[in-house]
Amino acid sequence: MTQPPEATFSAVLRAASATDHAAAESAGYMGDLMGGKLPIAAFAALTARLHPVYAALEEAAEAMREHPVAGPFVHDELARTAALEEDLAFLYGTDWADRLGDSPASRAYVERIRAVAFDTPEGFIAHHYTRYLGDLSGGLIIGRTLERVYDLADGRGVAFYRFADIPKPKPFKDAYRALIDEAPLDAEGRALVVAEVREAYRLNSALFAELGAMSWNEAA
Ligand code: HEM
């Protein structure tokens, strides 16, 4: 009897986190935002929450750059912190750093990245994959939608969603999935990546839940 071909690890990872992706994707906040039902302050608040997350993730990338397992995932063309800062300057003004409120959900996400992505390759790969492969997938559509909904001329405020140094996301994502497939991880390591990707999705959903619970009517 012929055996079915063994699924690649990237396919396993995608399948194992599909329900978590569906939950994140269906957050009421995202639907309202993309549907143009929220003021631009609600969009700005998402950018404000993502900034510390990417700052931590990209600090972890520096720590992992030479790591034999995690290092190959580090790509400078993915870096988003500078783009987020450009967007925050547009959305909040140049004094944006003094104007951002507290976000327990963003803090929890940063704490998790600090706990697992600086010294375990599995933790780093999981958080790296969940954000950047998402940004290069649905994120591109989200960016284009927000640009239209909020009438953002010349992409101002949505630099985060534009990967100027990755003109062709498809081959980049294919190569990224090949890295996942070829990463020297044993069964235990792979299980750790899957579990942490699911945790990363939960942290993203919590971020959306926090934003969804806010009242935007009186916000500037
Ligand atoms: C409204 C919200 C969202 C939409 C519309 C959306 C849409 C999509 C779409 C269409 C794809 C498939 C693209 C492809 O096959 O190449 C995708 C993949 C992906 N998304 Fe999302 N997404 C959303 C939210 C999120 C969130 C919050 C995260 C996590 C931070 C995320 C992470 C991912 C990842 C990691 C992939 C790649 C899966 C894989 O192929 O391994 N997405 N998304």
C-alpha cells in the first residue's frame, strides 16, 4: 500500500493553527475597522499597540541573528519598527511617544516575546512566523483596505502594511515556508513551535478584544 506523502511542517503548522487564525480574523474590531465603522483613532490605537510588540520582536531578531536554528529567519527587509514609528508620527504627531495610553494586552504580548523569543529558537520562530507571514498575507489586504477607508493619501499612516523591500510576497513566503520545513527541529521542538504559534494568535486576539471593548465615540 502506498503511504500518503508526509505533510511538510509548514503545512502542519498552518493546519494546527487554522482555528486560531479564524478566531483572530473574525474579531469584531477588525470587521468594524475594515468596514469603515470606526474613527481613525481606533486604527491609530492598533498601530500604537503593535509598536512595542515589533520593537521587542526585532530586538529578539538581533539577539538571534547568529543562532544556528533561529538565525536564518532573520530578514532585515521584514523589519517594521521604523515604519510603525513613521505611522505613529502621522497618526499622533511627532510627540507620539508621549501621547500613547497604556495597553495591558500589548504589554502581555511583549512580556511573552521577552520570555520565549530571546533564547529559545522555537519561541522566536513561532512569534516571527505569526506576525510576519500574517503581515505578508492578510496584512497586505488589510493595509490596502485601511488606506481606502481612511482616505490615506500616498500611504501615509499605513507604512507598516507596505513592504517596500519585498516587491513579490509570494516567492518570499514560499522561501520562508521552506525555512520552516528545513529548520533542524525534532518532534518536541516542532510541538513547541505549534504551541507557541497558538499562544501568539491568542495574544493577537486579546489585542483585538481590548480594542473592541473601547468606546471610540468620544475619542479624538
Ligand atoms: C482581518 C484579519 C485578517 C485577515 C483578513 C487575514 C487574512 C489572511 C489570508 C487571506 C491569509 C492567506 C494568504 C495565503 O494563503 O497566502 C492569511 C494567512 C496568514 N495570516 Fe491572516 N488574516 C487576518 C488576521 C491575522 C492575524 C491577527 C494574524 C496573526 C497575528 C494572522 C496571521 C496569519 C499567518 C501567520 C498566515 C500564514 C499562514 C500560513 O500559510 O502558514 N492573520 N491571513
